[in-house]
Amino acid sequence: MKAHDGIYLDGAWRPAAGQDVIEVVNPADEQVIGRVPAAGPEDVDAAVRAARTALPAWAATAPAERAARLSTLRDVLAARKDEIAETVTAELGSPLPFSQAVHAAVPIAVAGSYAELAATHSFEEKVGNSTVYQEPVGVVGAITPWNYPLHQIVAKAAPALAAGCTVVLKPAEDTPLVAQLFAEAVHEAGVPAGVLNLVTGLGPVAGRALAEHPGVDLVSFTGSTAVGKRIAATAGAAIKKVALELGGKSANVILPSADLARAVNVGVANVMSNSGQTCSAWTRMLVHRDRYDEAVELAATAAAKYGDRIGPLVNAAQQARVRGYIDKGVAEGARLVAGGTETPHERGWFVSPTVFADVTPEMTIAQEEIFGPVLSILRYEDEADALRIANGTVYGLAGAVWAGEEAEAVAFARRMDTGQVDINGGRFNPLAPFGGYKQSGVGRELGAHGLTEYLQTKSLQF
């Protein structure tokens, strides 16, 4: 798609207040593919004012009408699924088949799910002599990341619109083109002016202005834990609601009774997916000592198959960051069994699929989120040791458990301090709540739980 040279404000594309621009670069070949405005505080203020003006009418719209607009939005996105996939591939570097299957298909499904929820959710209930109403929280500031750019936009905007909120969207500066495509789809779907506004800009400028704006009632942010802490502190000072989906260091626990080959192969695929740029990736593989060497060999073999199948990292800084973690893993005594820091291509910000063995729980690569195609394999002695290791980070976003019997895996998963666990390779469910324990965040996205994040409660007594 051709980049817009303006921001989407009050139902139209308008020039930004300043002249600064952001260059969008294809991470596979390092070529500039577009330029978008670098919006500033003045643009954010205009967008928030447009959202506040549109709020009363949209909040008063019948849920069935909001559902109809979301259903149309889903259809518009579906009609443009090829363009969505090609856009994400160009600005994120994701291989086209993955962009088609995940970056395009998943947000379309999520948009459809909120069209259904808007039509079926009960926004009021009787509780004794009271009637309890669920009402929109107000203006939402949505700040989204680059790793799943459209999915994260839809996971915030769709439930907000279903709830009757209005939205100011600030997408990641690395992937703004698919956000512009989303704004086009919202416009085509007939969503009223001012209900969804888009400001492209830098996080420390536009993102900060949006998070701090007194006209924003809820800040929904997905990104690093460090930035999430700053947003939470700012929101706390204003007693403002936040929804934070932050970092992860998820454990893939393979119990002795599991099908080891399947668990390892699926685990490696999970880490390499999206070039490792997934907050919920199972980047710590926990294997019993009796099967450890076999698992390491299987993982190294599996990782080697991904050398030409994964895309680049999003930018040069991310590439350097991931390489730095690989160097630190080696320096701290982990054993490199696949990949490393050698650049696999002459151009582009690639990192080879990398696997470490002999990783201990206190190592940096076992504690900090790397956000690249790097897997750490840890040895455990028994189930108590495995649980200690699995729960032994500041994060608690996702995870996996494998066992011969489902009940055995479920019993272990129930003791994990994490928000979502896949049992024996369980499939992704767009209706299941997604979000973390501990420093992985506050609140939930997707499904009915995601909708309630954008609602507040009022009770009337009779």
C-alpha cells in the first residue's frame, strides 16, 4: 500500500502539525518503503479531542449497531487480507506464508469474534434489588507494538469499539503502514468520524503524550515491561485505568512421560515463529535430566531446519540486542549447539536460529526476554525442581506442559504462575483470555474478558 502523509483524525486524513517524518524500512533488504508523519503532542491532543467529541453518540449507540459496524470491518479486512499480508511482510520482514496465516488471518478472526460479542454480551443484569449496567470506560489510548502489528491493533480497538469506547491509536513506528490500512478499513466500514483516530509517531513523543493526556480514560499498552512500568506510574498519578500486556520468559515443561520428539519439535517451532519476536514464546525448555541429552540433540537438529525459513528481526537495534544476549550466554558458560552471532545473509537484520544447552536458571539468557530466535534448554531433577525453575522469573505470560496423560500436564500447569498454558500442544484460541501474571502485565485481551477491560460498572438500587 502507499503510505498516507497525514494522520487519520475525525474521519479524514489530515496533515500533521509538524513536518517531521518516520522512514519505514524493510528489514529484509534495509530499503525505505514509505514515510509517515512523526506526530507530536499537538496532533495527539487533536486526536483525543476528536475522540471525546465522538464519545457520547458512540457510547449511546445500540450494541447491535456497534456489532454491525464491527462485522462490516471484519469483512473489509477479509477482502484486503492479501494486502495486509504483503504490507506486514514488507515492514516487519515476516515470510509471506506466515503473514498470510497469522498476521492477516488472526486479526480478521478476532474482529469477527468481537462483532459477535457486541451482539450477544449482556450489558446489564439484575442483582437482587439492583440493576447493574456495564458502560464504556471512555476514551482509550491504544499503544501497540511492531511484532504482531495488526493483531495487537485489533485486539485493542475491536473490544473498545464493541464496548462503546472511542479510540486514539498510536502504532509502533517500525510498522505504521498496516495501521494506516486498518484506519482505511474502519473508514470503509462506516464507523463514525472520531470514533477511531490514528496518530503515527515515536513512542517517547506521541506515545508519551497519549499516555499522559488527561482526556484519555484508559491506556492499553503492549510492549516492554520497562515502558509498561512508566505508563503505570503515569496512570497511577491520575487514577487512570491501564491494561498492560508486557514481557515474557515462558517455560516449556517436558515431563518424563511426554512424547519427547514432538514436544521438542513443537517447542523449537514456537520459539522460531515470527523470528522469535513473540512475547509469549516458550524460550525456556525444561527437560528431565534422564532425557536431557536426547532433547538437546533433537532441538539442535530442528533449529537447523529454520535457517532459511525465518525472516529478519525488525531493525538493526533489535539485531544487535539479540546478538548481545547470545554473546552473554556464551560468556556465562552456556553451550551453543546451534546458530550464534554470525550473520546468515549479506543484507537485512537476520539472526540465525540459536539453541543453548547447559543453561542454568540464574543465567541472563534464562531470566531476561531476548525477543529473538534463541532457545535455552534447562535441566531439572524432579517435578518440584521443574516447577521452581518454571516460576523462577519475574514474568508469567504463557507456557506449555507436555505429559503422557493430559491430567498429569494439567496438574502441573495449575501450579505455574502464568496466565496461559498450552497442554500437549493445545491450539491457539482467539476467545481465550490472554495476559500475564507478575511483571507480564495487568488485565486481559481477547474474548469476553478482553471486552470487560473496556467497561466500567454502575449499579442502580430500587
